[in-house]
Amino acid sequence: MKQYATFAGGCFWCMVKPFDKYDGVHSVVSGYTGGDVPNPSYELVCSETTGHREAVQIEFDDEVISYQELLNIFWRQIDPTDSGGQFFDRGESYQTAIFYHSAEQQKEAEQSKLELEKSGKFTKSIATEILPAKPFYLAEEGHQDYYKKNPGHYNRYSAGSGRERFKSENWSE
């Protein structure tokens, strides 16, 4: 059955590619959510006046890939202990969050956060918020599928921001 998952993991450019490759994921789009300003622009969201965060919304078939699997992928893309943003992107618009679309998603998200907290993997507390889904506004076309359209810049950004190093140091199996 078609469902949605919405995750804020810092820069949305870096959050599309990790989900894009899985069977059962029909689409991953970049956008803005969590705030109260309708139809915000990138510039407005970056002004830190909208309450919105950069996020991705994933349309998926839960008979092929579970929400729990998506949560596991999400956690491995971020520093879940950083409450001020992600890597060198700072501010509210880059803070991490899981936006749930149902009571079941809320329960699964809270359980996965609790399990990560109890795992002892990190010495600091898990800062990622779990929030009810709000309207999701598509980002401008230039931000969609950025890793495909601008692979050189995407790879330099992902490495230069510290994200790839953090993932390698903290999430390698």
C-alpha cells in the first residue's frame, strides 16, 4: 500500500540519494515542512523565520519496504545528537526530525529513537525530534534530484560538509 515518510536530515540534497535506490521506494522529493508559512522559497526558509526545515518526502510501498527499514536508513545518514543542524549547515532549517503521518509511524519512530538511545552508540542524547507531519512544500526544481543533476558538486558538498566522514566513522557496520 502506498504510504509517505518524511524526514529532515540537514541539507535535503544529501537525503535523497540514500533512499532512492531501494525497491519499494517510488519517489523521494526535496522540500520544506514543519513551519507555518505556506509555499516558502529556499531563501525564505534559509532566513530562519518560517519554522520550516529542509526535508525529504518519500512515497513508498509498505508491502515492499517497511517504514522501519526507512527509519534505519534515515538514522544512518545523520548525526542524531546534533540539535543545532547537521555538519556545517547550522540553524533551525537544518535540524533533524522525523515527521510521522500516522499513529503507527509515531510509535515506530519513537521506538527506533529509544532503541538508538539505549544502544550506547553515542555518548550524547539523541536530539532528533519526532513531530506530526505538516504540509510539505516541494523545493524548487533545481533542488530536486540534485545528486543526479550535479554529481561533482554533490560529492564535494557531501564530503566537504563532514557528513561522509561522520557516516563512515559512526555508521559502518
